[in-house]
Amino acid sequence: MIGEREVLSWVVLRLKQTRFVDQIVICSPNEPASEKLRAFSEREGVHLYIYKGDINDVTGRLTSAAIEFNASICIIASGDCPMISSGSIDRMVLSLKKETDAGSALFDTFDGKTQIHEGIIVSRRWLWERADALSDTPELREHHFPSFYCNVYPGKFKDVKIVRVVDKEIYYRLRHRISVDTVSDLDFLNRVYEELSVSGLDFNLANLIKLLQKTPELQKINNNVYRRGLYDKVTKILFYVHDDDDKAKPRLLRSLKKAEKSLTLIGAGINLLVSDNGASDMVKTKGFNVHYGKEDKLLKIYDSFRYDRLIIDTGDNYRIDEELIDEIKVRTNAEIIVVRELVTDD
């Protein structure tokens, strides 16, 4: 949540405030968590498209949805970017409409400066289809058409005309993270929301920029968050927290703190396995994926999550199934760390 809305609800709201968006489609992978979006999409009055292909195939998912909904001009608005600007999207779409032979609209620099925007891409569908066809490695398929937008195959797109759009001056005044990938990012935007609300101002990108100019120390909240590159390997970490004794809560808090640090500093992919319903609720409030069960679930989780590191946080007297640990080592080649440090309630 940011204020009274979910992050995704803020994204939908910005899109509804545009002039040129005809349909809003949530493009989701085919996994159990996507079912939660059905009620959301009905409440928000938007479409939900669940892609039946590989859950990591982002280019295929987006291209398939664009074809399904017969899109001519396609707009990506990332679900983790609640501060997208409706007016900026309109300027890009209008510019592309005027240049009928152009394939995409991109933000241009202004006075030598780049803009603050994140999570917005505006293109014609034929460009998506070409980029999808040329995305021939896992890295290229897991992102928003990097075969074109990251200039991976420049020779394949040399005929594509690009419209360069100079946005309003205010969006070039500073650069700062405005997407939500970590708890720090969420804390930052909630603080911005609170500050703007107290001043009676709308929660939008222009007001965020003015606030940061006035109160630059707010940037420290999420200034150190790791920015992942296209070819950076994502370290996947699974925390198994034994939570069947009186030290369960402080042990879980310790693991959550380590998980947050791993996400912030190295951009790790994080999952937690807990056996208590109350514990799983605590994990969800921190924004991490949670599995419910005991250590016998570790191999099953590996089949879907493919973790590189397993951190088992357990009490001094808890006996770990050594045969299971040996099997995990053989099957997964994961680094296994057992934490038995004493932990206090504070």
C-alpha cells in the first residue's frame, strides 16, 4: 500500500487519467498468485490477461497480449512504477500518432539532462513483434524488449524510426528511484505521500520532484538500493525459518532483516519458508514471497524457485534432517548456511 491505494491501483489510476489510452490490460504470468488479480481487475474495471507460456517470458507475454487485444500503439506501464505521469504518456502517444512511419517514442534529453521517468515505453505493435522474434536468450526474454531498447541487435532495427519527445522541464530537474522493488522504495514513497498529504498536495510525480528539491534528505531512504543490469545474475535466496518455539518471532525478524539487506544491496530474489500462519502474514507485510510448510518442502520449492543459497535459521536444540540436507546439496548445488545464533526478543 501507498497511502490508501495498492501500488498497482496507483498505476491504473494514472492510466485512466490519460487522454489516449483506450484499454488497460494487466499482463500476468500463469501462476497461482495471478488469480488474486481477478478481483482487482474487476474492481478497477480493467482487463486481465494471463499468459500461458513461460512465467519468465516477459516479451512473449506482452506481445501475445498486444495481439489478443488488437493493439496498434502499445504502452508499457510497469506495475511497480506508481509515479508514472499521465501527461507524459499522452505526449509520447500523440507524438507517435503524428509520425505514422515511426516505431517507437522515447524521451529525449533536455539541456543535457535525462528525465526521471521509469516504467514507460510507447511503441507500435509491429516493433514489439519484431523484438519478440529476435529475443533469443533468457536475458532478452525476461525484460521489456531489450533486443531493441538496449540496442543489443542494432543491425536488426536500423530501419526503425524513433520519435524523440522532450517532456516538461520539471521532469529533468533531478534523478531518483521512483519504482518499488524493495521495502526501502515503499518506505520512501509512503513518506512522500504523507508529506504531500499534510501540505494538501496531490501524490504525483511533479509534486514529488518539488518535495525532493525542498527536502533532499528524503532521498536517503532508498538511495542505496541496488540497480540490476540486463546481464547481472540474480542470486536467489530461500530463508527457512524454524518457528516452533518461543524464539520464533525474533528469529523471523532477524531473517527478514537479512532478506531486506540482500535485496537492497545485491538485488537478490527472496523467498521465505515458514510453518506458522502468523509468520507468513508478517512476511507478506514486508513484500516477500512466502511458502507455508516445514523443511520437507525445501526440494519442492527448489523445483520452482531454483535458489542459489539456502539459509536455515533454527534454534540450538532443533535437529535438522541431515539426509535431506545432503539430498539438497546433491540436487541443487546450492550454498547452505545454518544459523544457530542466539537471538533475543529485542
